[in-house]
Amino acid sequence: MKVHVYKDAETAGKAAGLLFAAQIIRKPASVLGFATGSTPLPAYQTLVNLYEAGVLDFSNIRTFNLDEYAGIDRSHSQSYYRFMFDNLFSKVNIPPESVRVPNPAATSLEAECAEYDAAIDAAGGIDLQILGIGNNGHIAFNEPGSFPFGTHIVELTPSTIEANKRFFDSADDVPRKAISMGIGSIMKAREIVMLITGANKAPAAAAMINGPVDSACPASILQMHPNVTVLLDSAAAAML
Ligand code: GLP
């Protein structure tokens, strides 16, 4: 893993955005893997700024998102589909049909999971994937305890429900289930950028980078990937 520490979250996020910008410039028909959460917002804003400045063209880009809540509609203010349109897709020239987020309204969620992995493979695989990390070391919604291979349905842990309740009226309103790309689906990406910011992420960052490869910290599997760049702010790097 390559590890870079920046002074603050904004700067680390900009660096992540610039790595994605370079990918788009090098390969205008890239397949990009996107993540939700607060962490990647400065990266997405960097991409929007570069698009507005005429540096980037998204017309041939295809994207896959890591995960989506089950049980809420895509129009829900906290759906990850809506998050991506609000923060990136509606602000650049990506054709709406080129973006894919797991669909919680599919008639069969199991079939949606299988189709999702097949669609990534059919697109040629993900060239560059951005990841955030949960306080408990999860990536996407792969919670501690196992390394599931493909896209699957997950039960969120109490820790994740607690962490994500800030976006909902109360913890009771946080969906209990989600559809998530698996660890195998993520590890198949040719290149990964992991962005970690904030003091609350310092223990997870240390476990991921310096701990054993163990499903107790699902992100630790990234030690086995040949092309991972970890970008942290100084607060998240405090325990390295
Ligand atoms: C959610 C998402 C993850 C994300 C994590 C951290 O659980 N499923 O993909 O990495 O939140 O979010 P944040 O960046 O807001 O801390």
C-alpha cells in the first residue's frame, strides 16, 4: 500500500479527486467505482470543479457504486443513488444510463446482486475504485466477521446504524439492510484509492494498514491488493 498523509480532510479529498481526474484524462472511457459518505465529498467537488473548468469529460465514463440501502426508495433523501446525483452525477456530463447503483426496488434482490457483478464484468471491470472506511473497519457495507465474495444483501451492524443515524431523523429510521458489493468484487478493481479522514477513523486506519489481514477489520484485505493508495488526513493518521 502507498500511504500519503495530508494536513486536513479537504486536502486529502482533493488528492483523491486528482487521482480520479488523471484516470479520466488517461482513459476517457474508464469504469469508475464510487462510494458514498461524507469522506469523498471533497473528491467529488474537485471533479466537478475540473469539469466546469473544461478539464474533464465524463461522456464516456461508466460508474458503479459500492452499495445502497434496501427498503428505501431512490427518491429518499438518504438513498445513495440520490446522493451520487446530488453531489456528482447531476453536475457533470455523465449520461444517466452510464451510472449504476444497486437497485433496492428490484423484484428480486438476489437477482439484482448477481446482475450487478455480471454488469461490472461486462463493462470490463472497474479501473479505479474509491473507498471510505467505517468506524468498525467496514468497506462498502461489508461488516466485520467475514469476507463475502460477490455483491450480496447485508444486515447492518449496530455500530454502522449508530454511525449513519446522523443522516436520518433517528436511529430507528436507518434501514437495517443494504445491498453491497462484496470484498471480492472490490478486490477485482484494478486500482483502489482509500480515503480516510477524521480522528474517529484513526483506529480503523491503523488496523487496516498495520494490523493483520483479518475479517475483524474487513478493510485489512486491501493489504493483499497490488495497487492501493491510502490518502489520510493527519487526524486519521494519528495511530499509524
Ligand atoms: C457507509 C458506506 C461506506 C462508507 C462509510 C463511511 O457505511 N457504506 O461506503 O465508507 O459509510 O462513511 P463516512 O465517509 O461518512 O464516514
